[in-house]
Amino acid sequence: MSLARRSTRACKAIADDSGMSALSSIAGMLPLILILGGGIVLFNLVMTGIDGGTNAAGLFERRLLVRRKNFVTRVEAQTLLYIEELFPKVRVHCQVAMSALIAPAKGLSSKERLWTHRRYGQKVVDFVLQDRASGKIIVLVELDDRTHNEAKDRERDKITAAGGYPTIRLTAKMRPTRASVAAALKPVLGI
């Protein structure tokens, strides 16, 4: 075979081999290309918003669909008034998150802390009574209305008691009066 013919065959073989290796390396990189492409698309969606309704920080510019609501019910407002009139040395805080009063014990694993916090994290105490002079929390007051469940209330009381807070429960059904609030709180407040 002539030298020209051998070199042509060698060039074709090299071209065929390099073509195959280029195709196989592209095929090997295909998952990486798809992941990067998907990441870019996802990044753009987050930055511009799926419906185009967000700014570059990803914060929705659409009108928030919220409404104003009463901070306390009428019965809670009346009970608050009785407590403040009867016990002027007490500071009353309304609608306090339980997580502002208690925290998971130290030394727990992250899983145990999360589990413990979830038991009370979304719960709210109706009234927290605090000594004005010392700042010490004296007692928690719950106004049990139709939304309260006795078994769940016992669990809540157990959690707050473990945090060192006694709870007094008043029944909203019977509309607390000045006399009933005084009778329930005087023994605890030591008045």
C-alpha cells in the first residue's frame, strides 16, 4: 500500500476515533449540563417570580391578602379591665406567645429541642400577670371559651408548669365578673 493511502486511512481512523470520543464525552457530560441548565432556570424563576410578580430580591409585590382583626375578644377585654382595676400593682400582658415565656431545656439534641418547641411554639397565653416592682411573672390566666379543649388545656398547663408558671383558668361561658376574677386571683396574688 502506498504511503498516501496509509496516511489517509490513519487520518480517517483518527477522525472516527476522535468523533466517537467527543460524542461519548458529551454524553457523559449531559447530566451535568441538564443540572446546570435546570439550576439557571430555577434561579431565574426565583429572581423574577414564577408569575413575574416579584422583584429581584424574590419578594412578592402583589397585595397581601390580610385583614385587621380584634386583638382581644369583648370578654377578654372586660376581664382585662377587671384585672387591671382589682390589682393595680400587677402589669398585665395580653396574647403572649408561649415561646416568649419558655424554651426547651438545655442539653437536648436538636431533634429533641425541635420536638419540644413544636409542642408549644404556636400557642398563646391570654394574660400574663407580672409584678410591677420585681418584674417577676406571677401567674398565667387563661380565659376558656368555646375554642378550648379540656385535654389540650391540661397539656398546656403541664408545659407552662414545667417552665415554672402556674395557670389560673376562668370560664368565658359564665362571663367573668369583677367578683369571680377577684375570687380566682386574690389567693394566687396574695392579696
